[in-house]
Amino acid sequence: MTKDVLLSITGMQFEPDAEGGEITTVNRAQYYKKNDSHYILYDEVTEGFSELTHNRIKIKEHEVILTRKGLLNVQMDFEEQKKNLSNYHTPYGDLVIGIDTSKVSIKEDETEILVTVEYALEMNYEHLSDSTIQIKIRAVQPET
């Protein structure tokens, strides 16, 4: 895998009594591997704000950890068959989120890593939705 990658994150939510939605974001990112863990680093702009959010995704067997610092601050731990609580700090206030992860699957080859995470999301101790995140990391081919 190259250091420069294209990161695609697709989130799908399945809310009771509502139609689920799918949102995809695509960012250029930096990739490296250390001690059997994959790391992806990228910055994100939030509409209406000038401050960036620095993101780090750590992927290892049965676990994905998303750390966000800057305008938004949180560490979200998606660990298979485990429930984790986090404080999510936003410009609008703080939230307690619960992440009850049922499955983390990772498929990788020389040019791509595909991660799928299935989890239930709680906000302030109330079930919000059943969700799936798909993370695709693809090597960026150098320009010739």
C-alpha cells in the first residue's frame, strides 16, 4: 500500500420507524502500518467553521478506533462484541454516545483495504439506530 491513499467512508443507518440513509465521504489521506495495525490520517472541514478536525483511524483485527481532534473531539472504539461509551465534544455541546459493535470484518490486498463495521448507536443512553460503516482505503497511483 502506498503512503498516499484515497479514503472512502460510507455510513448506513437503519432507524426504527424511518427510512435509513446512506452518506459517503471521500478524502485524500495518509496511510502507514505499524505493529499489525493500519493507520489512516486525514483532515476534515465542517461546513460553517474554519477550524479543522484531525482524524486518525486505527484498524486492527476485530477493532476500529476513530480519534477526532480539533473542532470535534471524540474517540470512538468499535470493538467486536463489545459496547463502549464515549464523550463527543461538538461546538454545540457534549453528547454521550454508546457504540455496541456486533461485527468488524477486514479484507485487504496490495492496493486496497475494505473494512465493514456493524453496530448499534446510542445517544445519551437511548438507542438511536442500527448502523453499518464501510471504510475503503485505496492506493493512489503516482502520476506519470
